[in-house]
Amino acid sequence: MVKDGEDGRSLGVVRMQTVRRKWDDSEVVKLNIGGEMFCTSVLTLTSGNRSEYWTRFLHGGLGVFVDDAGAIFVDRDGTQFRHILAFLRSAVVAVDESNIAGIKLLLAEAQFYVIPELISILQAMLQDAERSSANLKQAIEEFLADKSLASHAKPNQHSRTTVQQKPQPRQMDFQVDADFPNTQLEAIQKNALDTRTPAVAPPRGPDSEHVFKLDVEF
């Protein structure tokens, strides 16, 4: 009598057995990939020798691990195998072209299952993604560098240069009417005697306006 737990099932342990035989293309197989279950045909896995891994194991009789539920077990990433199976079924590469990490993960699985066509596609995608990422990084660095240079080259708005102009001698014209006070006129005449030549006021009439010119440098 087998006690509870002695066969390992109650502890979550799955017993494996190795099966060595050649599988027919018309057979439907269950796959346990890393704990995720899939169902497909042998023809899909081996058609056109697209996957050398499955061709060797299913057609070559090398032997596969089968769990107690009858599913072929492979200890790989079940999430990525969805993309592998999609490619084997319809040649569709279901991965974001800009996702470098995702491309690398799928490329690792394609190399494990030996799918040359998918490997070539993913390697080209990876090169394009890495090139685009490098170009974007360079563009960002150049933009930040130009912005930094522009901020340092901006003139200081608080500093101004003042240019002082040299005063120029001026020539003044005075107009004196008939009512100009004699005392002020005499003072102007006295101060204008730079050459010892007295300034002579022109004769004035009762209704006339007189103009005389003084050359004075200030």
C-alpha cells in the first residue's frame, strides 16, 4: 500500500519517463513547456525541417521526456514558446521591433530549438533595434550639449556698456529785442571779451529787433 506522499504527487512532484520512438506527422502531441501546456501536431513542429530540434527528437527517435499526463516536457520558457509556435504555424514573428530585451529572449529560444530561419530574422531585427537605440541616444546627447552651450553663451542682461561722448563746442545765437535790459547786455559784453575786443551792441530802434552772435566755447 502506498501512503500519502510516497509517490510524490501530493508534494507537487511530476514523474518523468523517457520515450524513444518515431512520431508520425499526423499525430497530435501535448507539450509541457516550463509548466505551460500547449497542443499541436507533429507536422507543425517538424514541417520543412523548420525546427531541427523537434525533427531530431520526434522523427529521429532520440527520446523525449513525457510526464505522467502524457505531455512531452521541455524545461524552457513557456511564454517565449508561444512566439516559437506562432512562427512554426504561420511564419509570424510576434515581437516588438524596438524591444531589444524581448528580441534577445526570443532569439535565445530560437537558437535552442534550432530554427535557422527565425534566428536570421531576429538577428537582423536586433541589429536594427540596437542601431536605432544608439542613434537616439546620440541625438539626445547632442541636443543636451547644444542646449548647455546656448545657456552659457547667453549675454548677461544686467551688464551694460555706457559710451561717453566728448562734448563739442557750441556756437550760440542770441536774439535780443528792444526791451532787453541794459545791465544784462553789459554783463554779456563784459564776459565775452576773450580777445580783448569789446563787443559792440548794434543800434536799436523802437520797433526793431536786433541779433548779434557770440562765439563762446563751453
